[in-house]
Amino acid sequence: RKEVEQDPGPFNVPEGATVAFNCTYSNSASQSFFWYRQDCRKEPKLLMSVYSSGNEDGRFTAQLNRASQYISLLIRDSKLSDSATYLCVVNRGGGNKLTFGTGTQLKVEL
Amino acid sequence: GAGVSQSPSNKVTEKGKDVELRCDPISGHTALYWYRQSLGQGLEFLIYFQGNSAPDKSGLPSDRFSAERTGGSVSTLTIQRTQQEDSAVYLCASSEQGGANTGELFFGEGSRLTVL
């Protein structure tokens, strides 16, 4: 079983739609969680951290469910510019490395 | 520029040749990471440098892979006797100390390696 698992998609949604991605992680000792965004043939960039209490940044909401070991990302009012691959990222036990999922591809269409 | 710089951006080599990939991190960042990303795969951790500490080499896939970081700044990833399965995008990232806890890794655009 992979340490971080994501549905690869693609998720094809119309502009203005709300879309949600889930990600599961296998190591219960994982302590820090993040969402990264990667545009086609570009480098990954930090989108937002995921806090236990849930957090929101504009149209983006991230949530963590430790009991079920999953994190989610909700995007409201999707824009064409949101089209990208969203990477679920986990740091287990405060170590030196981040473990990345394979990503979920989002395509926002007119 | 102020970002992480990697070179070459593209490298095509023949099987069995050695290659060197270079990473110039953001000035002042003490942590440096190498990852690789194969087609349809997630980022795979290779190696981590933090200041003058011994590097975490736990992700290097074989002894054909090595990396060094001179003077706490520029890093070189060397792949000896390249194989076709080494074909991937090699991504370098840097961060301030504790970047893996804050998630604030800054990636370069990567070096795309193709082994024929």
C-alpha cells in the first residue's frame, strides 16, 4: 500500500463548480499535511497547509480527519486557472522529508 | 533570479554514460532536497542536506546515485552508468531549516533526463 494515495482523476468540471479531492495516508504517526499544486511541466508549489481544525484560504478549504487518516481539499467557484494537478503531501513524525502523492488532475472547462 | 536554479533543464544521454545535475538553492536556505518524478508517478525522495549535518541518503535507489553539496550551497546529483529506468525529471528544492515541518519547500523547474 502506498504511503499517500490519491485518485489520479482527471476531474473535469465546469467553471464555477465546486470540486473536492480526498487523499488517504497510511502512517498514523504522520504529523504535518499539505496540498501542493503542480501546473503541467512545471515545478510543484505549496498551496496550503492542512490544520487539524480545518483551514480556509479564499476559495480553498482544507480539512484533516486523523481518525480516518485522510485529508481533503475543496475548491469553490472553480476558475479556468485552477486547472492543475493537486498533490497531497505528508510529513511523518516530523522528519526531514515530505512524502508526495501521485496527484489528482483537475481540468476546469468553460 | 531569487528562485532555485537547476541545470541542465534537459539532458539526453546514452545508456551507460554518467550524468551530473546541478542545483543552486535560494540564498540563505540551509536545507536542500533532491526528488525525482517519473511519468505518472509521485515525487520520489532521493536525498536531503541540512547545513553541515550528514545527509539523509535513504532515498537513493542504488549506489549509482550520489550527491554532494559544497560549501553549504550548490549541490550536484551524479548518476553513474545510467539506465533507461533513470529517465525522469529530477527536482531540487530548498527551504529554511525545518521546511519539511512547515511544508515550505521551494522547487526548481527540474532537470529532465532521458536515457536512450
